[in-house]
Amino acid sequence: MALRHFNTIEDFSKKEIEEFFNEAAKLKAALKNGEVLTALAGKTIGLLFHKPSLRTRVSFEAGIVKLGGKSIFMESDYATFGVREPLKDHAKVISRYVDGIVIRTFGHEKYMEFVKHSDVPVINGLTDYNHPCQGVTDLFTAKEHFKTLEGHKLTFIGDGNNVSRTLAIICTKLGVEFALGHPKGYGFSEEFLGKFTAAERNLIQVTESPQEAAEGCSIFYSDVFTSMGQEEEKEKRLKLFEGYQVNRELVEVGRDDAIILHCLPAHRGEEITADVIDGPSSLIYEQAENRMHTQNAIMKILMSS
Ligand code: CP
Ligand code: NVA
């Protein structure tokens, strides 16, 4: 199979995203059935992480084991980009040892530079630009719940960040309406919005009013006010993002059957209230579990042959 990476949802068609969903559903059912899976038998997957992680690290490592493979977790001195040696040498050498690589890092350009030199498939486990494993999981979770994505609207309350950018891309590819309710000055850049076709752009609503964004919403979504790497802005963001919260009052603006998603980690009382995230419409733990199943599908499709 030709070498293919999982860098951003932009690179995948609706049909390919649906193949990830179908494979994820099959693998999830097989694991629940107690079947022994072998898609990664004899394979070693390296994980290079420059940022903290609970879900991404553990879901990949557990998923690799469940598919019959082995993982090597690398951080600190083993993982730094361009400090001990050029990025090219790092990518070329590690490609000789492992069959696939998962990277969580800061700058997307550095990530792409590594990918350019890698001779094995690379999966993006989050960069400052995007979080594609999360996006596939989120829409898979919504589809699993509603059975179809037709006629749905996902509302993200927060800033134009790695997670909301990913969701805007995957939603519009799948024909799902997407709304961003963001604090002034924290929306999407014109450059980012320029990436969408006219038809996709028609599905995107960008507003500073969370209530407007919530109208007709069937999937509420929130993320932390301060992403990893922005820690020095924490106090400023806490003030500026006040009111940009998924709470009971906002959820009542949406559809009666609306679900609540959050990529986690969550800060109850900041971007979302405890009663909403812990309420009956919340699917956060199913969503977190699905990270493993969708990533298993991505690894099986890109790394198993
Ligand atoms: N949602 C997510 O990517 O979680 P971690 O940062 O814990 O990996
Ligand atoms: N936007 C968050 C997502 C964490 C999963 C961050 O980048 O820290």
C-alpha cells in the first residue's frame, strides 16, 4: 500500500471518513465480543509526545496491544525535535525501527517537516493546528448515537482552536452544520475560513453570540479555554471567555434531543457546568472510549499491510 499519513481531516474524503467509521464500528463490536484481533501483529508503533496526554497516549497504547502490536512511548530526550539531531535524521532513523508513528506536538509545521522525512505512516495525535483523531471520534460518536448525521448541527462554544478547526472541517465534509460561538477576537482566521468550498462555507456559522450558535443545535461541544502551550494566557482567557459556557440555559436553546460532547480534559464551572457534563445527555465517556476504536480503525487502514 502507498505510504499514507493521517495529518489532517482535510486530506480525507467523505467516503474515506465513512470507511474509518465503518471499520471502527466493526473493531469496537469485535472487541466487545472478545475476539482476538491481529491487524498489528508483529508491528511496532512509536509514540512521540511533546505535550501531556491521558486519552491519546493510553487509547493508542491500549489499542495497539488489542490489535496484537507493541508500542514504544517516547518523550523528553527521546522525542525533542531538532535539539539533539536534525529532524530529518530523527525521522529517517526511527522509520527503520517502527512500522508507524503517532506524534503529539506544538507547531504543525514542525510536525509536517517530520512527516516529510518519515518512511512509515504518521498519525497526528494533536498539534496546535488540529486534532484529527478527536474529530473522527466525535462524529463517529454522534453517528453511533443518532444513527445518521443527516440534519444535525454541531455547536462549539469556545475559541477557534485545534479542536474546533478540526470539527469545522469534518462536519462540513460530512454535510453536518457547524457553529462556532466565540469570544471577540478568538474566532477562526480568514485564512482558515478561506480553505472551505462555497458549499462547505454555507454550513459554517461563526458568531460572538453563544445563543445564536446554539439555535437548532443537536450536538453541543466545548473545550478548555486555555489550550496546552497557552498557559501564560490563562488569567486573561478566564476573564475574556466568561459567558462562553455550555450550561443548562444554553442547552435549552438547542434541540430537545441534543447530546453533549467534550474532548476532555474538562474544567467544570468554566467552559461547561457540572450538571450538563455529568447529565443524562452527556456522552463524554463513550466519546473517550471511542478514541480507541476510531484510532484502531485508522491504524488498521494505514499501518496494517
Ligand atoms: N482529548 C484528548 O486528546 O485528551 P488527552 O489530551 O488526554 O490526550
Ligand atoms: N484544545 C486542547 C485540546 C486538548 C485535548 C489543547 O490543545 O490543549
